[in-house]
Amino acid sequence: MLTVTSVNVNGLRAAAKKGFVPWLAGTAADVVCLQEVRAEAAQLPEEVRDPEGWHVVHAPAAAKGRAGVSLYSRRAPERVQIGFGGFAAEGGEEFDLSGRYAEIDLPGVTVASLYLPSGEVGTERQDEKERFMAVFLPYLVGLKERAAAGGREVVVCGDWNIAHREADLKNWKSNRKNSGFLPEEREWLTRVFEEAAYVDVVRALHPDQEGPYSWWSYRGRAFDNDAGWRIDYQVATPGLAARAVKAWVERAATHPERWSDHAPVTAVFDL
């Protein structure tokens, strides 16, 4: 069995003070993918930077206090890649030091941590998101091809910052003109699933469920009312997705028990 968990920590230093450390100590995951770390390795407490029993890859952003992804694996990676490694389409070099993508090779599988830009309509943030999407889709196609040539499967875990379907966010009608649920963003994600032929693991196992949501705003009573968004995905090659036996969102029991505005998304694969 391979158990993979992904979570946007909304600042790893803050999460470490709120409960991330005991959560990591208690998780049964073989690989943990983090997003929005917002810290360089030297800024992290030792129990987070290099916890016992884990091999850790930190990929901070060149811009201080922004983005950042990490991967924790029980097993030493056979290969580590930060950014697109020269495989992205023209323009992809913009994101090589942006702290938005890293991948590791484990026996038979490549696991990646992704933090896709969040965007905001009418701003440079949305332009950045669109540039990232433009280079990331062909990268995913190439990644799948390279993995297949080596007899490997792929799972790209992370905060994709797009709710794909109406079932993926509670208040979809009022968000149709907002970043994260724009028609062109949803169509791009459809291309990931159809054109690039990746599989949304959680949705494949829970085809008719509302959600399960993975992010709730800290504003108002979004968490208490479960007015959330499903924007955190595990997106796998078909061969690996077919081996997924269960997947779920580790939603905190109460608001005070949360250590991020996102919840961990976990999948178990029978290899």
C-alpha cells in the first residue's frame, strides 16, 4: 500500500504552532505533500525542517514569504526535481524558483507537490495563474509520457486553486465570475482530465458526492456551515488511479482544532 497525503498548510511556521507537528507524528502516510509553506528551510523549527523518520525536500520561493512546496517521504527519493527541470514549454522558466512545484521519484511512482497560483480577476495575480496553466498542461503531458517510458505512474498532489464542477463548491452560483471557478479555469482542468488523461482520484472514488470540500474561508462561519471549496486534488495517471482503494478529506472535528484553512486530502493506493 502507498498512502499519500496533500495539504496546503497556509504558512508552515504558523501551522507548526497550531498542531501540524503532532499531526505529522501521527499520520500513517508514506508521502506528505505540502503547499504554501512560506518559509525557507532554515526558518523552520527542526521538528518540521527535518523530522525523524522522514526524508524531506523543501522548495521555497525566491520571493520571501510566498508560496513554497515541500515533500516528506518515509523512503529516500531516487530522484528529486524542483520546478519543471527544463521540461516545461517556453515561459516555464518563470516558475522554476517560484516555490510552486517539486517532484520525487519513489519505486514505480513519481509524486509531485503543486501550488497553482490562486489568482484574482482583473489583477496580475490572475495573469500569473493563466501563464502557469499555459505551461503546466503540456508539462503534465510530457511528465506522463516520460513516466510511461520508464514504467512509472504519477500522482500530482496539491492546491490546484480551481473547483472543477458545481459539486466542488458550496456556493457555486455566486462564484461563477470569481477566480477559482471561472469557465476558462474549469475548462483547463477538464483538459487535464480528458486531453492529458489524468484522473481526479477523490472524484473517481466519490462520483456523486457534494465535495468533499478541502478549503473553508476563515471569514464568517464557512467551516461550521461546511461552505467550502474542493480545490485540493490528487491527480494521477490512469494506472495508478485504478489502484486507489480509498480517498478522503481529513476534516477537523471542530474549528479550534484546525491548523490550516485547508484540510489534508489522503489517498491509499494498492500497489
